[in-house]
Amino acid sequence: MARFELALENDRWLNLPDFIEFCLAYKNQDIIIDVINEGHCLRYCGVYDILEKFNFLSVKIYTSNALEEHAVFQIEKRWDIWLNNMKLFDNNFDHAWNQKKIFGCFYGRPSAPRLGIAAHLLSHYSEKSFVVTKFDFFKEDERQHFDIERLFTWHPDSIKNLFLLQMNDTGKSIGYMKGRYLSNELSKEYTNFLIDIVSEPSCSGNAFYPTEKIVRAILCKRPFIVMGNKNYLLYLRQIGFKTFYEFWDEDYDGVDENLRYIKILKLIDQIGSLDFTKIKRLYENMQHIIEHNYQLLKTRSYQGIITKVSDDY
């Protein structure tokens, strides 16, 4: 049976011409599609628009998106890989916040929200933020992956802060390199800040795939704000985790990605304006949520069934 690895990044194609060639070569046959990189929404990305133009005998798709579905194609989901990947993490250290910084983030690929959030933190809250990126502005082959056009469409004011990222090389100081997702070296840096601003690989369409990014925040006992797909926090709650709506507004979770991004920037501003005494009180009062999430993940007691709540795509 013919097999193809479908590469998507920032909710866009990376190997579309190869995929078209594959479809032409194996039309009227049985095929298998492996979706690599993360759990993107295939309908949003236009994958079904192409597959449905060919009369394949059968189509089986392996994906990390818990919400992926198709009326005809067979969908095999493996969405909880990272929730089960405890063996890569040794958390035998003190998680207590040392009260140095308020916000923190660890960003790899330069998607629009990661570029914008990191730039916003460095521009407005540099003294309160622990920002680690590996965006290389000086390599031509990497610059083509910078999702600047979408960021400009969402929020033009974010563009003016990007030059600050060009000067930010903190990623090199703790060895935040490819493949070191849950290393102790990286995880121990979490003591330096309170709130993890998580930006998942996908933010468009119907998708839910909790990656090592949210796993790391939970295991390091940190509250989180998440720029993910629509209703990401709702799905986390569906499987048993708790989020932080008691302490700040999480209405960003249920809106489209451009407004979600803007609402997250405003939420950062609201938290950033609080005096330090209120921040410490927040930390003390949310310990029951932090501990609940930690124990749920550590014991793998989360629910394995997810019910999609919307059908926008």
C-alpha cells in the first residue's frame, strides 16, 4: 500500500507539490497518509480538497489531531503521545517559583503568535519576562519559515517589536536545541518565572493536540496561558485538567485565532500591570489547580474521550 508523509507547519503545506505527484501516481489505489509535525486540522489546510478529487480505493490517515474526522476516509488518532511520555522527564527538583520573573516562554519554530508574543514580552515586560527562542534571523533558509505575513494581518503593531527578537540569544545560554523537549536542563529554568505562555504548533481550524509544551508547564507546576487551537482549554478541561479562569479571563480560548492572539496580548498586559504582592497572592491561591494538574498527569488519570464542540471547518 502506497504511503506518504504529509508535512505541515504553521497550518500550511511544506510538501504540496510532492503530495500532488503522489496522488496522481496512486489514484484508484489504497493509500496511507502519515501527518508529521503536529496535529493540524486537515480540512483547514486543504488536504481533503485535494484527496476528494481522486478516486482512491481507500484512504487511511494517521494524525495527532484528536478532533480529525472524515465521512469516508479512515482516521487513526494518536493525540495523547506527549501526555504518556513521562519517561523523558525526571522532575526530582524543587519547582518553587524564585520570584525573579512573571512571564516565561520557550519557542522553537517562528510561527506568527510565537513571534508576536515573544516580541511583546521583550518590548513591554523585559524585566518581568524569561524569553527563550531559537529564531535565527541571519539564516536565509530559516527566514522563509518566519510567519510574519500572518502576524501583520492579525496585528500590524506587533511587527515593530520584532527587531528585539533579533537581539535575543538567551536560547543559547540553556541549550534549547532540537530534540531536547523535556530535558532537565530546560525544565529547571521554570523556577525563574511564574506563568508559562504556551504557543502550540497549530492555532487554526478544528484541532486538539497537547504537545510537550503544555506537558512541561504542568510537570513543572506552572499556570499557563495557551495560544492553541480554538477551545484548546475547553478540551483540556474535558479530559480532566483544570485551567485558570478563577484568576484571569480565559475568553480568548473560544474566539478565532487573530482575536485570540490580541486577547492574549491584552491578558499579558493586565497581569503585567499587577503589583508584585497581588502576583504572589495569585500564585498561592492557585496551588490547588497546579497540584491537581500535576497529579492527573503524573498518574495518567486523564480521560481518553474527547467530544468536539464546534464544526467551523
